[in-house]
Amino acid sequence: MVGYQAVTKRIIDFIVALSALILLIPFFVVVSIWIKRDSEGPVFFKGERMGRDGRPFNILKLRTMDAGATKMEAGLTVAGDARITSAGAYLRRFKLDELPQLYNVLRGEMSLVGPRPEIRKYVAMFPADFKKILTIRPGITDLASIRFRNESEFLARHNDPEDEYVRHILPEKIKLAHEYLAHASLINDFAIIAKTLALIFKNPAAIREGL
């Protein structure tokens, strides 16, 4: 996506993110109180991810795990993890923990649609593939978010979730990211957003199903 389409995409990202953040203020207030009452620790989680041109940034999420869950930095959390809080389980079910990333979009670190940002060590495993992927901003949702909507449940069924992720899921995510790049357009972005919202709100049970 180049030229005026890239500029238009950024303008749309900014307007939508700003509008959504303003409208969601009451939601964030209520959820912040819920998270704080449910478990000790901060309301938000910040974790390093690799952004456009390989520049790292801190992705923002609502905290869904116990404050001492340092393994969250590993980038993988499987379903049924005992460290997931009661509030966190609900927020994850409906992907509400991802909403603070609208702030990352507002800052220009992310886009509404684009390849999901990965942590440094996974990017380092596939440098050639990510060199092209990181020519654009990562997104809140993408083709892989739809394809692997139940990723944590799938990984929970494996003895070594990270090995399964690196050997099978991540290569498929990379393939989908390249597919997105090859056909990037505003129309495709709107289609991905529509499919994402349909999965979450029209059929939330799909998130809990296996691959």
C-alpha cells in the first residue's frame, strides 16, 4: 500500500482510534476498577514488540494475568493458565484486553489492520521474512487474528506450546502477513475488520472452539 492509500489509511487510523478512545472512556473507567478489585497490580500491561522498520515499541493491553506473571513477556499464554485472573478470562474471551492498542494506533506505532506485532526473539528467528513484514505498521487485527482466533486453546493441547508455535503457527502467520502485503488495500482492511467483529460479537463461542 503506497501513495495516497497509505496516507488515507493513516488518517482513518487516527480518526477512528481517537474517536473510539473518547467513546470508550466510561468502559475503561469501569474495567479499571474491576481489574484492580479482582487482583493486585497495574491496570495495563506493557510489553515490547517489534514495529515498523524494526523499531521496538511498548504494546498496551489491559492486564489479564496476575501481576507476578513475568512469563507473559515470552509472548505466549495458553488457555487455562492459572495466572489468568477472573476478570482477565472474560476480557480475553471477547478480546477486550486489546482495546488499549487504540492508543498505539493514535501514536502511529500500530494500525487498525496489519500483521500482528511479534516479540524480538521470534522476529530474529525469521529475519528475511520479517524484513518485508516490518515495512508497514503492525495492526490490532489481521488475517492471522481471524485464522488463529483460538490460538491459546490450540496451544494448550500441546506439551511444548512454544515449539508448536515456532514450528507451525508462526510460519503460517508469516505466510498470511505476506498475503496481506500482496493484496493490501483499504477495502481489504474494512473486510478484515468486519470479519473480526463478526467473530467476536456475533459468534463469541467460536473463540473457544478448537482449530
